[in-house]
Amino acid sequence: MSEQVYEKLKKWPYPVNYGKENEITADVLIIGGGIAGCHAAISAIKRGAKVAVVEKGTVLRSGAGGDGVDHWHLACTNPASKITPEEMMGVLKSTFGEYGYGEFGNGIAAYISSRESYDAMLDIEKMGVKVRDVDDLFVGAPFRDEKTKLLFAYDYDNRFTIRVQAANVKPALQKEMKRLGVAIYDRIIVTRLLTEGGKPGNRVVGAMGVNVHTGEFYIFKARATIISTSIPNGLWMFSTELKGAAALQEPNLTPESMAMLWDAGAELTMMEASGTRMQSGGFSYLMYSTGNSHNTWFACTLVDADGKEIPWVDRNGKVLKTVEERYHCAPGQRAFVYDGPRLTPDLPERIAKGEFKLPLYADLPGMPEHERRAIWGLMVGNEGKTRIPIYWTFQNWGFDPDKDMLQATVQPPDLYTWGAWWKTYGPRQYRGMAGGGPVFDWDLKTNLEGLYAAGSTLACGANHSGSASTGRYAARKATKYAATAREPVIDRKQVDAEKARVYASVNRKDGMGWKELKMGLVRIMQDYCGECKSEEILQTGLRWLNSMRESEIASAWARNPHELGRILEALAQVTLNEVIMKATLAHTASSRPLGLKRLDYPQMDPPEWRKYMTIRQENGKIKTGELPLNYWLLPPNAPTYEENYRKHSEI
Amino acid sequence: MEDAVYMMPNPVTPNQCVVINPDLCQGCNACIEACRTDVLVPNLEKGQPPVVLYPDECWFCGCCLGNCPVPGAIRMDFPMNQRVGWKRKATGEYFRIGMKNPPPPNTRPPIG
């Protein structure tokens, strides 16, 4: 198609007005129109607030949940559930450890999800999204509750993860927002928060951004602001060529949200956490597109090149003989989220010894029909980024789950531990989903007055139902605050300074393009904040970034509003890289849960470092602090989840 | 010679992720509305197919296709470096995305 473009090279298809100001006033401003932002908007407007949502892509389909969802986590309050939210917190703690609960966020975010995710699911059902087996396709299946017609995944004993048919959840949410009168501002990259007097650390009174179609400038003035953007990606690995379509998270999930929090003086934590998971290799395939038994494909049978089955074991290592046994707790296990039945953990050695021959295949035809249909028809049919990309693409090329076994990635044997094999090969990102973000309390409020957080912003709690749950919760708090908050006042000097900053790259005649900038920045992180970390290495990295600010970054060049948006992401990436390096420097120990290995401080997790380190800027200086692990159940908070929730949830 | 030859930058990578069939496309721009990364932009000629301007930024989410009112007007295929294969259990035949003469499409719809 490039010929079509260049042959008919024409002017930019949207009217361009760099710098033209648009001012919008709202009670509650929501930054990020993904799952958390949409649920927040609906919840806030139902409580009478005037709501504006600003989104870099398009609310219709953007965000990590833009393509839909197939499994609804932590629905502990559904009528068929055999586990309470309180018990679930114990399961999460024993599964994930002390620093956070992986994709479920920390104790606050996870408990809110456990209490509200079922209600959030009922919300989308009212919008017309199918969340149960109303067509009676799975009558009699072991994962179906015959009374409610709910279908469950993973732990069939405890029934807290619901299989939903929600490929179209985003259009349904957008329609509901429009019906209720939420003001939606698509295609605007928010670059900076507005604070009273323009000073970091002061009350947040809105945000500023640029439209990536028109280049116009937007000033959002708000009594309360919710930040519901996702985890920054592409910090250690960026390549539209190598990865592109296979990137784990959508391409719009970039560093500007974390950078704007930093610039506004927000207190951040776990910014030094990296390498907690093999996030996404450089030679990835699309999510769920290769043979595996993970997540949406749980618990698919895997066979080797000769058709020999790979054994499954339970948490205790006992071999499971039947498919049916893979969906149940081990003896003595209360419930499972991740540490349930799995492929035998000695698979890498057994492949290396030649007992199992590569390539491996996912043996869908060998699965019982109801499980095969649940994996391929329901889950792959509805999960984020699978209905069209995987289900229909494969089937258009003739794939038949009744007959065909999907090949797994061929990779070094040591990578065949249980997990997402589509993404494990090649140069790695070092930052996992349990990474950092703003410190927040039981109001989902940050340390800045007027600023709340929801969704993946909360301790990188990156899952769909958690985003929905915390979105509606944060909106209740923000709306309550906005009702009595004083009139927001915009600092004109802050606006002018931001305008000068954001448009610099369009006022040049040449310079460095956004892709080269991003490629250069990931090289710095790979070299100076990757496997080898020490005082000298990190300081060298900061020196490089500082020097780049004066030269390459200062030459950043955008030829249209689209390129401008990507340049603004790259500028934010410089800030975030610096924050991560500074946080890493301040953490003078190594830490297994944080994935932090320092050559100069090799001791793993010394007792004095069993805490969250916090970091923020104040008057241009770095301020570090600390929070106890489990801070959400320590004073000034109440000692139990239930009590904190009752005091803060506004329910 | 009918086709003029131009000096041009190289084709971007990938460049065939999203392909619009101009014979079927009605030029309604519904795909543009659904695209999160502006891979597609409007054609300056009204009613003409959108321009696939930034195929290298395509995340292959399929939302453009999902929002398109005309079946078959948009074709999406994995970038060549991300194509995968499978084996037919009963016969051992090997198939892959992108092969010549693939088996006929499987039209069974997903659930929901």
C-alpha cells in the first residue's frame, strides 16, 4: 500500500491547527478511556457528575480490553462461588507473596475486585453483553452452574472466574456512555497534569493534551481527575518490525501517564521493579496464537512431535491422569489462581534429554468436546485480541479445532516452563506486569489532592474485571470529592510552558524521527538498566539520557499530528527511564520479588529492605520514602479488609 | 510504459497486514473510527477507500474489520514473521497461515 500512499502523496487528511486552544470543564475528568475509564465514567455520571473522558485512541475500541474479554476474574460474590473475598485475599497472598498480587494489583485493588467484580459484570450484562450460557450450549458441562447458567474457568471447585462472551464489551460501554451524556474526547494524547499554581505536589485541577489528528491543544479543567491509563510498554524493547502485531500490550500503552504523574509530584512506588516476568520476547508471536496451555488455553493437552502426551501435575507434583482432574485444587489447597495444575515442571530437562521431541502441539482434538469448545469457541472467540486476529484468521486458513493440533513455538528447552510460550523467545523486556506506579490508599486516591487512580495504574493490576471494579470505585470517591471541592483554577504559565514544550518538534525543518528515538531509548535501558545494574552502570545510563536530552531528543522532529503524538510519547519515555534508573539507584540491595539484581549490592532481600520504597520529586529534588508491605491493613487503615471497605467504598 | 517508476522510501515493515479491497469498500470510514493507532486515515476523495498509512503500527487487533459493514472488504493477515502452523492429527498433514492452496475456510462461528 505504500505505493498508493506515495503516488498520491497529499496533504494530511485532517484539518491541522497546531496550538489552537480548546478548554473543557468537568466535575470529573477521566484520563484513559479503556475498561477502567469507561466503568468510571458511567459510575460518575450516574452519581450526577459532569464527566469528560479523554482517550489517546478511540473509546469505541481502545485499551487493553478493547477487543473484549473471555474470563472475568475474582467474581467471588457470584451466587455459585465457593470462596469469600476475604479467603481470596489469603489465596492471593500465598500465591504471589508480599509485594503485590501480579495482575490483580495490590491488596486494595484485589479486594475491591473480589467485592465488586461480579457487580461490574452484571453492569455490562445490562448493557447487552452475554455473560452466561443463555443459549444452553454447555448444559451438563462440569464448569456450568445449571441454576444461573454461569460458566466457570480454571478452578471448578471454587467457581470464582466466569467465562463470558464479551468480545463486544467496548462498543456496549461506549454506547452506554453516550446514552448517559458522558463527553468523550478521542484521539487526544494527554501530556501533563494541571496543578494549582502550576507547582508539583499541589492539587490536581485537570490535564493538558494534543489531538493527534488535528494538532489542536486541549485544556481540561476539572474538580477531580481519575487516571486510568495502563502499564507503560516498550521501555526495554521496541520494534514495529520484529514484534509489531505481537506486542503484548496495545501500542498506545506508553510512558506518558507515568511521566505526567512524576512531573506533577505524585509519589510512586516499585519503580525499580523489573524482570519479574518474561514479559515479551523480541521474536514473539501474537498472544494465544501458538500451541500452549496457558490462561485462555488452560488446560489444553500438549503432545510432542510423536504424539506423546506431556504429563500434567498438581501443585504438589502429583501426576494427574485425566483431563478432568486439571481443573481442581490439590489436596490441602484452598483455591488456585496461578499455582494450580500445570504441565510437569521438569519438562525442560525431559526435552533436553530427548524424552519429548520438539515441536510440541496443543492437542485440541484430544480434549473433551465441551473443553475444546470452551477454549477455542468461547475463550479464543472472546478474549482480548483473539476473536478476529486468532479465531477467524486461523479458521479462514482452514484451521479446524476438531482435527488440528496447533504447533507450539520452537525455543530453547529451558523456556518450556508452564506459561505463555507465544511470547517467551528472543530479547526480553525486563519489566513485568507487577511493576510500579502511584502510591494509593483505600480511596484509590494518590498523594495529590484531587487525583485518583483506577485500572492498571493501580500497582499494574492488569486484568479486565479488576479494571472495571476499580473504575467504578474510584469514580464514587472522585465524585464525592468533586461535589465539595473548590473551583479549579488553571495556571496560565503552566499552560504556556507546556505549549512551548509540546510543539517544539513540529517547528523544525528536519531532525530525528520518533521510531529512531524510541529505538535509541530502549538500547539505553537494555544496556544500563537491564541484566547488569550497579551505581556506575546506572549513573552512566543517566549520563546518556541527559546527553540525549541536549542533542537527539532536542532534535525530535514531527511532520504531522500523528508523528507529534509519537514524539510526545518518546519524550515521556526519557522521563520515565530516568525515574526507573533513579529508583533503582536508591534501592541499595537486590530483591527477588522485585526482579532487581545489583552487582554492587548482591545480597537478596536483606530484612531492612522488606518494604516498599517510594520516590517522588519535590522542588526539583528526589525524595525517597518507605511504606510497610501490607500497608493497606496497617494504621491509619483498619486491620481487616472488610472494615476498610466498609469505611471507604461509599456502598 | 504505463507504470511510472518513482524514487521512494522502502516499503514499511510489515506492509500487508491490512489490505482493503477497493472493489468492495464503500468508503464509509467505519474502520478508521475503530482503529486505535491510526493505521488507517481517510481518503481525501470522498467515498474512496481509506489509506493504509501506518501498517507498521498495526497491532492486528482486527477492530477495523469488526467495524466494517462489508464482509471481505478488509483482509488481515499476520505479518510474515508471525505466521504459525498446525498439524492435522489424523493424517499428519501440516498447514500454515500464508500457505499456497490452504484447506477450505472453517466457517463455524465463535460462541457469543
